[in-house]
Amino acid sequence: MALLCSPSIFAKEPFRTTLKQIAKDNPDLVILNKWQEKTQKKYDETGLINPQFSFWSEISTLALLKLFPAYRFYTISWNENATDTGKERHVSCAYGLYTMLSIHQETDEMKEYFGYGNYAPFGELLAMEKIQITSEEQAKLVWDAFRDLHQKHWKNQTIKQMNTKKWHLGVIAIDNFNYYYEVNLDDDGVVINGKLHAAKIEN
């Protein structure tokens, strides 16, 4: 029977950054493998789809290291394959799924990020680490770290300071909308939050 699949726009691994192979004795693998086992268990409970995971890789860039020196960042991708039961039920499968995890090197605290959506978890990390944006140079560093972590080819998109408490990062016009990552700051220029926005272009 036919299998209905819904390929994502990331049908191939989306990585734009050179990734580092993880050494077998890297202690972070314990945490990473627990995440993978938990995800596998969720699939197993449905009995409909088996995930085919890639290997774990480290995302190590100058922007991430400079902005978040206490963290290491990792990524993994996977495709979904229907089980025999899934095929009988014509389940939908996705290809090129991926996620990123950060691990604090002192506390082992883990945080998950996604390659799509509103990207709010990155803003939460900025706020948690009390990252300041008081200049265009700092705003560019934040944007570079965002692109590196989320694997985005968005280097030439615009950075705009809206006022002393708001920056629009990665501004791009598509059809009748401006899309940007909005970062809000407190009185000291420390990040409060950040997430993707879309604003209709007024004629």
C-alpha cells in the first residue's frame, strides 16, 4: 500500500556550518544519547514510524564561542520511515528533521532549539545569559550566532535598531511581509526575549 510522505524543505541535511566530529570519550554524549533514547521511545510508543538518526556533531563557531563560552552546541538530523503498521495506515513521514542542543559545561544543563518556528528558545538563552546589545557590532554577533546555531544561510539580511530597547535582526522582505528576529532589551540593553516576527508591508 502507498506511503504518504511530506518531505520538509530540509530534505537534505541543512548544515551550512562545518561541523566537528564528537570524540567517543566526550562526556556530553551521555546527555545527547539520553535525548535520542527519549525521542526514540516516543516513536516506539506509536508503533507507526521509525526514525533514522544521523550521528551527533558539534556546532563550533567563533560567534557561538564568543557569545556563549560556557556552552557547547550539538546537532543531529533524522528521517522518518513507516513501520509495517504505519504503511497500512498510510501515515505521513518527514525527511530532514533536525534539532540542536546546548549543554552548559559546568552544570550539564541542556536546552533544545529548533530549525524552524519562532526561534524563541534562542531568545531565552540570550536572556538567561544576560547578553547585552548596545551596538551594531554586538547585534551582528548575536545574529551570526543565531544563524550558526539554526543552520541558516541568511548572512546578507539586514540588521536594524528600532529604538534603544528593540532590534530587528535578519530583516528580509518576502511577498508583502517583512520577516525579522525581534530582540527586546531592558533599560541596560540586556536581552529580555527574542522571536521571529512578520509584519505586513504597508503601501
